[in-house]
Amino acid sequence: MKKIITLIAITLFFSCNSSAQKKEMETKDDMSSEKDMASTKEQQFKVTKTDAEWKAELTADQYYVLRKAGTETPFSSPLNKNYEPGVYVCAACKTPLFKSENKFDSGTGWPSFDREIKGNVAYGKDNKIGYPRDEEHCATCGGHLGHVFNDGPRETTGLRHCINGDALEFIPTKK
């Protein structure tokens, strides 16, 4: 029984987190390729900034997640257990992304939502860990948010938007 629980815990951990997303060092060639990809990506979004501008405006953790497609440590975000009424916005450009009424506790260690605010989240494919996942980006600035999975609440959408807390800021509803 103990082995089964351990296996389930490991599976949940790797469903959102991957050390394959973390880069230790970049070579000169990697940086030029990344620069080309970034400039192509920037052309697709309303809010575009240079890498230096993003670094100046975001915290190191926000930059790592939003601009480098990193993954924060599970259970590290104070937003994971936040259930106050309000809206979650992109930490980079303040675009509203998720409503608190659609947040649920997935037990994975990352803020999870069963739906996004339509039109404000863009999607793509991510094969960084050896199999394809549906990656989520802010539709306004292109910032990496997390991934969406089909293991969410069946009574609503069946989706689990697994989002890095560092990609979000919470704006509470005024009382």
C-alpha cells in the first residue's frame, strides 16, 4: 500500500513539474536561436518587450516562469491555497486570466482552475519532457502560465489548468 501511495505522489508531482524545463547554461548558439524564437513570439502578442525590459520589470522567479517557461516548486506559491473572491491576472501584463470562482484544490501543489477567461489564454504544444502536453500562455504578452490537463472536476469542465503561482497576481474583489 505504501508503494502505491508513493507512486501516486510521484505521478502527481511530475504531471506539472519537470526538471527538463530548467536550463543550467546556454551556449552562444542556444541564445541566438532563443532570441530568434523570442522575436517571432513577440510579433504575435499585443504586449512586446525586450528581454532586458522583462528582466527589469519581473522578479527572478516571475521571469524564469513567464519568459523561460520554467516551473516553480510545487506547494511554494501562496496563491495555491488562496480562495478569496477576485481575479487572477498575468504577473507580466495584468491581463485577467482566471476567476477565483473557477479555482479548486487539485492537490498537485499549483493553483488550479477548471476554466480560463475566454480569449485571454493562448495554447500550444510542449514536448520538453518526452511526451506532448498542452501548454498555456497569456494571450496578451505570451508569458508561460503552465499546462492544461483532462483530469479536472468532472462536474464542471473536466479540465485542470495547472498554473504557476509566479505567473499570476491576485486582485481581490472590492468589498
